[in-house]
Amino acid sequence: MNNNQIYISPQNENLSQLYLLLDTLVNQIEENKKIKEGLLSKIDNLDSCIRENKISKNKATIDNGSNTSTDTNASNTTTNSFKQDITIFQNFIDRSSPSLNEGDSGSNDQLEILRQQNVHLKNILDNRININERSFNELSNSEDSLMYVTEILRQHVYVSHLDSIKILKSALNDKIYASHEQESQTYIDTIDELDKLMAISKCYSSLLKILPTEPSNDGNIDLT
């Protein structure tokens, strides 16, 4: 087994890159939400401007020239408001999607320009909605991938730990078995030596039994 292999516990899994990706997706979704809200607000303003322009034109037709000075001031105010809105919307469209301006007719009619910008803003909104949907799908896929990778990593760690335990048990069992064999052999050798001593002791005992124990006339034991 490779001694350099590193085992990672499930509590210390290194998932920083996956979490970073998850945070990036969440931040992108939040940013898209803010852009969507801004677009909706601008579209509402554009719609209000168009309605105000229609109302002003209707009033001018009904009045039929009466209050010319007042109508002129209101018309100038509306015109200035249109110009400001047109500039704001155009700047936003240029920043968001310059390619949408390729088919502009170059009309000088402010109402027509606002209508064209309204179409562009709706296209931008649709694009942002599609981006949001893709982001949500990617987020869901990333969460599934994160769970899958985490599960695989934990299984790998679990299997690696089991392999390590098996190897340690095997090495320990081999060591214990060798020690047991050595102790058993020592015990057997000791028993063999003891048996030999017992046999020698029996021989001496038998010899002592057959030897005469009475002394001869000269006071010595006769061994013949």
C-alpha cells in the first residue's frame, strides 16, 4: 500500500471550489433579479410617458387651440421629459445589448423612438429571464453534482479506512501469531527438558533402589 496516501475524514472534506461555484451562481441570480426589477421599472415609466403623451395630444385636440400658452408649456415639459427618458433608455440599451440597435429606422418622432426602445427593453427583459432560467437550472445541476461528489468522496474515504483497518489487522495478527508460535515452541522445549530431567531422576532413583545399603566389615559399602 502507498504510505503517502492521505485519508480525508468526511468532516474535513475540501469542497471549497464547489461552494465557490455555488456562491457565484447565487450572486449571479441576485444580480439578474435586480436587473429585471430595474427593467420592469423603466418599462413602467416608458408606458406612463406614452400614456401621458396620448392624453396631452387628446387634450390639445379637444381644446382646439384654447389656452395656447398653457398647452405650449405643457407640451414643452412633456417634450423635455421624453428627451430625458429617451436618453436614459438608450444609454441602458446600449450598455445592455448594443446589437439590438442595428435595425433602428432613425426616426425623429419621439413617440416612435420610445416605442422602438420599448421593444428593445422587452427583448432585453426576455433575455434576462432566459439567463435567470439557465442560472436556476445550473444551480440545480450544481447542487446535484455537489451531493454526488460528496457521496463519492465519503464512500472513497470509508473504503480506504476499511482497507487500512484490514491491513493493520493482518499485520497485527501476523505479529501476534509469530509471537504465539515462539512462546508455544519455548513452552514445548521447556516441557521436553523437564521430561528429560524427570527421566534422569527416575534412573537415579532406580539405581539407588538396587544398590545395597548395608556396610561391609571394613565399614565400607560393598558395591560388587
